[in-house]
Amino acid sequence: MPDSGYPWPIETTRLDNGLRVVVSEDRTAPAVAVNLWYDVGSRHEPEGQTGFAHLFEHLMFEGSVNVAKTEHMKLVQGAGGSLNATTNPDRTNYFETVPAEHLELALWLEADRMGGLVPALTQETLDNQRDVVKNERRQRYDNVPYGDAWLRLLPLLYPPGHPYHHATIGSMADLNAADLATFQAFHQTYYAPNNAVLTVVGDASAAEVFALADKYFGAIPPRAQIPPAPDGRTVAASGRPTTQLVVTDVPAARVYVAHRTHPFGSPGYDVLTVLATVLGSGRGSRLYQRLADGERIAQPDLVGAYGVDLAHAPAPLIATATARPGVSAERLAAGLAEVVDELATVPVTATELDRAKSLLSTSWWRQMSTVDGRADTLGRYATQFGDPAKCAERLPAWLAVTAEQIAEAAAEVLAADDRVTLTYLPEEKP
């Protein structure tokens, strides 16, 4: 297995209207993945417009100038393809994988909703999708045990006004207050060809894709001025721990410990990625070995640690554990904090380091093993770092991390005096 993170060809071009097009030809199977990254996420949302980026993820499937409501999905699925979309603080992406003979269909559909959603957007569609988002919030966050943890951690980690202060689900009050014209203006501002990257991976040549991209996207006008997101790269250390206690309807006590680290894609975050794997990935991790298997204070399947790969500010590292019956939240929190603190003082062993790198290698190549996984990765690096080929640097960077770097990183960014701790306690039943 090669150490290079992307051993396939990459060719790029930029249309006259600013749309960046990335192609990676792979004739292994007669399929193509089409992926469109827009440089708009919740970090771009102005005050009073939280949740807009996520709502547009829904609205983009509700019809455009030449495609009736719900027809986008029917056309892709009817051609034997699959499709979806996601939103996070940094971006919104839309993607489909189709038989190679339907590449032109996929590109036409994406171009039609990039340039033709606003004229087709009606008050009825907007109101309907607002209700869908409200229901999604209830199902994913409000009515699920511990479901609002992310909504609580973000404002604890990032101060008001910071672009990562609020979650992508946004404020229902903001969504309800905005009128149709405000939503139309948001789309016209950010859904522009010069604010997007189109990536195609699979059974198609670069020349073919470039020609089709120009055919369908080339006439869409660029946006003259796209407002940048607020600069969130610097977050002042609080100098004191931040805690929040939530007493609610949960089955057991749970503790989250969170820290701001480094932006995704930086050398510091590469070290933290390996650190998080040592700390909390699987049964061989320190958290599992100590809290679940050793002291037996945490439930085995509910203990772990992970980084959240955000690229435009110090990204969070989160460790979490859920108490076994009879274990207090205080004891669990103390045990969790102790394992995190020891990363700076108890050296990572060669066995721990090799295990972490093996897990990360497997995860990376699993992502790269599919055309849709590769398309999303190339789109990400083109959008966030200006060059899709930079993705090849990620795996070698992880493999080069040393135990000494992990200890130094832990001492630097996992200090107890700048820690966020979120604790859930079960409410007493009458």
C-alpha cells in the first residue's frame, strides 16, 4: 500500500465564471461521482440568519427552473444513481454517484439548481422546508438523550460573534423571522460558480468533464462580491475551566471534555488527530483501557475521543464517557480528566502509536476506496486549501507523528485551565 494519500491522476481547470473543476479519471468501473462543494456553511451566516446554510441543503432538492419539485431525486435514482447533501460550519456539499453514461444528466441537474433555484423558490416551498428542519431538530437534537450536546459545546468553546459559536441547525426563531426575499438573497450571494468547486471522479476523461462543465455551468454569472466569513482563527484562552451541568431525561450520567486545538489541515491538527486516536478510538485506546476495562466506571460502548475537522478556527477535540450504573458523575469526570491529562506526562508507547497509525491508515484508504469518497476529499482540499492535490499530504503527515509531538501537543492545548466540561445527570423520577 503506497504512503501517498492520493495515487490517482488529478486535473483541474477554472471556467471563465470562476467555477473550479477537478477531475480524477479512474476506469476501474463504469461509474462517476459528481460532487459540488459550496464555500458556505454556518460560519458564514450573518447575525439573525442562523440555520440558513442548512435550510438551503433542503431547498436545493425542491425544484429549480427546469426541474420540478422532487424530480431531482427521481431523475438520479431512476438512472441507477444515489445522491445526498450535507452541511457543516465550513461548507455545504451536494453529491451523486451515477453510471458513467449519466454524467451529463448529473451535471445538468447541479447546474440548473445552482443558477435556477431562486426563480422557482416559492413561499409554500420555503414554509414546508422550514417545518422539515424544525422536525429534524426535534428528532436529532431536542428529543434524543444527550442530543443537544453539540449545541451546548459550541457556545462554551467559542465566544459570541465567533463563526463557530452556533451549530448548523441554527435558530428556529431566525428561520421563522426571515421572509422569502431574504432567503433568495442568501442563495444569490453564496450559490455562485466562483464560490464552488465541481469534482468528478471515475469513468470520464478530464477533457469530457471540462467540456460538459462549460456547457452547463459556463453561462451562470459569477457573484461580484461574496462576503467573507468572520475571522475565527484566534480564540483567546479563558484561563479558567468552563463547566455546564444539565439535569434532564437521560438514562445515565455522561461527561464531555472539550478543548480548542488547531485548524484542520495544519501540522498541529495532524498531531491531534493521532493523539485523539490514541486517546479514544476503540478497545485499545487509553480511555477504554482505563475507564471501561480497568476501573470499570464507563460503559464500554460509550467511551471515546475524536476531533471535529473544522478548518477555519481552532478545531475541537472532544472526549466523552457514560457512567456505568452506580458510578457518580463526579467520579467519571475525574477519571476522564485524569486520562486526558496523562497524555502530557505518560509517554505514548510504540505499540499505541503503531495502532493509532494503522487505524488512521485504514480509515483513510476506506475513504479513498470509492469514487464518491475521493470526489468529496478532492472537493474539500480544493475549497479549503486551494489545491486538491494537497490531500496527498494528509496520510504521510499522520504517519510522521512522534510520541514526543503528542506529549508536546497535549501540554499545549489540553490544559485543564482552558477546558470545557459538559455533564449530563439523570433527573430524579417521582
